[in-house]
Amino acid sequence: MTDAERHQLYYERREEQERHLATHAGSPEGRIVHLELADRYAALAQDRGSDRRSRLTIRV
């Protein structure tokens, strides 16, 4: 497995985990944060082959 494949797998798993956490969040704010993180990980998984690096920033 290449580094790029490992990174993509990691980002896909983290996206899945964040969506699960959003489903079980105790507050609407927690749900929003976890969904935003899931979206960021999904974007990172798509960008895995490019030179561009996405940032994991959350705007509050």
C-alpha cells in the first residue's frame, strides 16, 4: 500500500468516525462540529493526489 493510499484510507475512516460522532452528539453544536470535520476529511480524501493541502479549520 502506498503512502497516498494509506492517507486516503485514514481520511475516509476519520470521515466515517466523525459522522458517527455527529449522530450521537449530545448537543446541536457538537453535531455541527463533527459534521464539519467529516466534510473536511472527505475533502482531504478527494485531494489526496494533489499538491494542494486542505486545512482542518473550524469557523465558530
